[in-house]
Amino acid sequence: MAVTSKAYSKLADSLATKKANLSSDTIKCMLLASYTENQDAHQFVADVKSAGAEASGTGYTAGGVTLTGVTWSQASGVWALKGTVPAWSTTGGSLTARWAVFYDATPGSDATNPVIAYWNLNGNADVTSSNGTFTLTPATEGIVTFDAV
């Protein structure tokens, strides 16, 4: 599924104060079963978890998965974070989520790991994979983009 991404407003602070480095740090994606998003107030994974519940189910490990092939680049005044989000195998069970949250895992704890962007997967409705694969597909432009123009 491809969805519209929303960047957290405080990501600019995380980048400026070197709490996050999108070029070299480990970027992860976690799934949430519920979440009351606050694009302007949430800065760290702990903020997100206090406003929601992480998903649980077959093939899902708390904290989510590490993205592969991550790039942070600019073209024509638009910065883009791109990468491959590994899928979750739900063979023998099921996995349900409503939100995906992308974050920088390098600092090391929920209190210090800056959040980058979030996706509402299906307009506040559950997305479930049973006995198959739970897959997220970034848009062609990437996981999240920033217009610098």
C-alpha cells in the first residue's frame, strides 16, 4: 500500500541539533495499532508511544524493522528520504495496524530516537494481513519529501 506521508514538524529541530542524521543513521519503521497523531508536538518515539499502542502480531517485532537502501538526497529543491521497508511475514497468523512511523534508531532509546514521518495506512481503519505478507510501499518520491524551495 502506498500512502501520503506527513513529516513531524520537530524533525527540523532534530536535524539542526544533530539528534538525527538521515544520511548515515539507522532508520526504522514501526507499526501502530492506534495513535492520536500530533505532527507538531511529537519529536521522539516515546512521544508517539504515549499517544498510541504499538502493533503486535505474527511476524512483527516491537520497535519495527530497519529500512534498507536508505538515501537522503535533493533534486530540484526537494529533499527526499527513500528506502525499502521490509515486509512482515504473517504466515500462520495475522498482523493488524493503522499507522506506520519512521524514526532514527541510532540514538538508542525511545526517549532519544527522533521521529521522522508517519503514514495513516487506511484512514483510521485497520489494515490486516492474515497468513501472508504485510507490506508497505513508499510512493515513487520516497518515504517523505521536503520542499526546500
